[in-house]
Amino acid sequence: MDAKVIWLLVFVVLYWAYCVYWGVKGHFQAKTASDYFLAGRGISIWVFILAATATSFSGWTFMGHPGLIYRDGFPYAYASFYAITIPFTGVMFLKRQWMIGKRFGFVTPGEMLSDYFRSDFIRVLVVLVALVFSVPYLGIQLRASGFLFNVLTDGLLGVEVGMWLLSAVVFIYVATGGLRAVAYVDTMQCILLAGGIMVIGVIALVNIGGFGALIDGIAALSQIDEKLTPDGYSHYIAIPGVIQYVKSGTQAIGGAWTGIMVLTYMFALMGIQSAPAFTMWSFSNKSVEPFAPQQVWASAFGIGLILMGFTAVQGIGAHFLGADLAMLNAHPELVNNVMGSGLNGQDIMETTGKQGMLVPQLIYLMADAAPWLVGILSVCALAAMQSTGAAYMSTAGGMLTRDIVKRFIMPNANHNIQKILGRTGVGIIVLAALLVATVSSDALVLLGGLAVAYGFQMWPSLIAVCWWPFLTRAGVTLGLVAGLIAVTLTEKMGTDWFGITAWGRWPLTIHSAGWGIIFNLGIAIIVSYFTQTEEDTNHKMKFHNFLRDHASLSSEKRRLIPTAVIITLLWFFFGIGPGAVIGNWIFGSPLDPNTWVFGIPSIWAWQILFWLLGVYMMWMLAYKMEMSTPPNKSFEALTDDIGDNK
């Protein structure tokens, strides 16, 4: 057996032992349903900071993101701004959800929304969103784990065998220990995820020959690129305009990553923290103290720095390590062909047909010099892929138990029965994800494309509960249904299923999440205008009066609200929206590397600038505007039964 495979198995066993340990420990600590589903509402500051970060940035960040930067260049690298937009959702909603959950004893988002809107239908819709988010999202992570094991063990384990084996371990610690086990395992997974990305980035940069060689390579790559934007720029270093009309069955000129596409794609990724699972994460905290540091420093700054630097180097740098046959042939003097043997002298896209092989190939570069490092990095990738899946397994199991079984079938279920049902729910979700992943990987990819866009459709309901009592039960319900339909019909699965030829996937280079929220929020506002009742308003105001009493800004800081809104809108427009097209050329012409003001492509400099501005925006909102800081008044929960009355 190869040395790297031996080291891989050693570190995997150690990692699994850590996971199972927390599963067993969580089992003995879970005395009540609240202990199991919400870790007794007692997750500490540092555990939440690390666990929420790991949950937000999954194996896609580790495995898939660098490959798409390789394929689509810096226009796709705008997706790295999800280090800011994902926790932006948390800034908007987590503190207020935590306060409401603590005050009224809610365990699931379905309980919160059904109480607020006085509707069981919206409770069922929330569970549906949770399931259509969790099952495909989890399936993608599990299949990717099996694929990684297959590659790094040189085919010793088949993809399906590895997938089912790895899933069994995740199921054991999640079902056994509940959310507490998930949280403590996620702390380690966060460290492994971030550390692994940085180490692989350093490996890539060292093999390229340093930062100077990287920039020389990017300059040469942009000159030989045959895929040009409408302005004649290389698609690797320029976004192809603000918006494009694309006929069904055709592709956008210069790539799909127009300004409006980037913006609406960020909307989709904002669905990660607006998905029902993160509401339960908010409920599980001892206090709101960890929210601001997680959102600003761990995510926006820390993960943002990693993505802007180390991940970008992995992706674009692979062109100069032998992954790109065209670059090798055109400029052999700029390519250190260390990947050639692994790719058999072919382009990585021709060899595999997918960009997911890029990171394993980069890990392989250390196979001879440090096989033990290959084992560690493989576990880092494995941990990254399991971090998100475990959280969604746990929370979705809780929602099935509380919102379906306890509400409609067994209303008097005690704590032990709820824990058993929760574990059963976890098993059902894992089995469903594995069956979809095993039967059809193509269907899994299509479903995965819907997952985060569906999660984003929870925004109007969260806006209603946390900020805006104007939105009514009928408006939010019809809007959510319309949003889910719009997402489906503008994704590949919807167009394939219904044979739609009038438009293709992502019409007008607007992501399905964008189309969904247009219909969702639009219908919610229109219907709410016609369905206002005094009785419903009075009921909703008990929530909003509580929030106003305990979370309102002082009169001195209220003067800053217009400034905060303007800064936020400007950042979204110019940083990740239509205005980002300025970044193509403002710091130097994409056609002439000699004009690059900072010695790097203008688009990369623009991204770094707006990453820093985005960190400032997040700090201002979370701390200065007190959107994620502890409430200005203490309060007591209205129930001591931790939601069992719901």
C-alpha cells in the first residue's frame, strides 16, 4: 500500500475517533429535547464562532471553488465575496431571531413563523424548504467525500463505498450527540478547513515559483486567451459586462459572470444563513456575544482573506503547474509542469471533465516529499465537506420531529420520544441524501443548484418577523410559494422537466435566486397591502414591540441609519453588482499588463479593495449599528419549558 494512503487512513481514523467521542459525550449530556436539538441553548462563544464558520463554508469552498476560478478566472472569483454576503444575512437576522427564540421558547423556525403568522401551513412550508435544502446539499457533500476518498486512495475504495462508509460515521455522531456534538466537531472542522486551504495555496505558490512568476503567468495567460468578453478582454481577467440577453441553448459571450449574475449568485449564497437550519443555530446560543465576531472577524475578514489570496492562487495558479495544456504549449518557460504525470499530459478539464479534480492534484504534489502531509490535507478536505452536512442533518431532523410529528401526530411526545424521533429523522435525511447521490449524480447536481436558492427565499418571512410587521400571513405564504416556483423554472432542472424553450437556465444572466426573490418579495408586498387586518397586526406587534424595547438604537445612533443604508447599497452595487464592471480597467487595462497599477490585474485589485471595504461595512453594521451586539436591556423567557408548549 502506498505511503500516502497509509497516512491518509491513519489520520482519518484519528479524525473519526474525535467525531465519535463528541457524539458519545453529547449523548450523555442530552437529558432533554432542548439539550439534543439546541445543545441546551448553551453553545459558548468560541464554539459558535468556529462552528458557524465551518457550517457556512462547506466542502465547496475547499474543493469546488478553486476549480471554477481555474476555469472562469477572476470574474468567478467575485464569488469569494460570499465570505461577506453569507454572514450579512446573519447580521440582518440572527440577533433578532435569538431574542425571539429566547423570549418565546421556540425550538425551530417553523414554530416561530407559525406562531407569528398563526398558520400551520407556513410551518409545513418551512420544513419543505429545510428538506429540499438539506437533502441535495448533504448529498453533494457526501458524494464529494466518496469521490475524494476514491481519488486519494488510488481507487482502493469506490466512490459509492467511500460515500456510504463516511456517511455512517457522520450519522453516528450526529444522531447520537445532537447539535452539541455537531458544534464541537465543527470547531475542529473549521480549523482544518481554513488551515488546509492556506497550506494548499502555499504549495501551489511555491511550485509556481513565487508571486512574481504567478503575475507573469497571468499576464501571458490573458494574452493567449481565445474566450473574450464583448469588449475584447480575456475572460480570465474581466467580467463580460453588466447583463446579457442569452438565447435558450446558447452561452453568454465571455462567460456567464456578468455584474448582475455575480450579484444574484451572491443572493443565492446568502440563502445559507437564511435557511431554516441557521435559525436553529441562533436559538442554540447562550447569548448573542459570538454573532458579531463570527460575522466580522472569522468570516468576512478571516475567510475573506483566505479566499482572496490562497484560493485565488490555487485556482488561477494551476494554469502554470501543468493543468492547462494550451498554456503549457504557448509558454513552456512559464509553466512548472508538476501536474503533468498525474494528468497524463492532458488538460485537467479534458482529463476529468470537471474542475473538482484540481485540489486533489494539488494535494498530490506532496505525495513524494511529504506523504504524511497528503494524509493531513485529505482529512482537511474531508472535514470541510462534512462540516455543513452534519449541521443540516441535525437541524432538519429536529424540524421533522417538532414541526411535523409533535405538532400533528404526537403532540404529547415527551423528551425521550422527541430525541428518538430526532435521531430517526437524521437517519431518514441521510438515507434520502445517499439514495439520491447513489442513484443519479446528475440529478444530485441539478437538485444542488436549487438548494441555496431555495434557502434565500426565506428572506421575506424573516424580514417580516424581525423587522417589518407590514408583511402578512397571506403575502408571505403566497410569496414563498411563488419564489420557490420561480427558482425551479429558472434552474436547469425546471427547464428540463417542463421542456421550457423560451428561456434557458438563469435568463438575462440573472441567477435563479434573483428571479425567485423578485417574485417572492413582489407578491408578498402586493398581497400584504390588500390583506391587512387589525387583529393580525395587534398579534404581530407583541413581537415587534418586544424587539423595539430591547434592540432599538439610541437616538444618537439613529442618525447613522441613512449613512449605513447608503454604504451598504453602494457596496452591493459596486463591489458585487453591476458597478463591478469598473473593476475591469480602473487599475490598468486588461489588454496591457504594463499598465497594471499595483502589478496585478485591475479586477483582482478591485476585489481586494472591496473585500476590505466589505469588512468595514460588516463592522459598522454588526458593532456600530448594534445589529449583532447584546440587547440594550435584559429580558426573561416567557416559558421555562424550552418550547415544549409549541
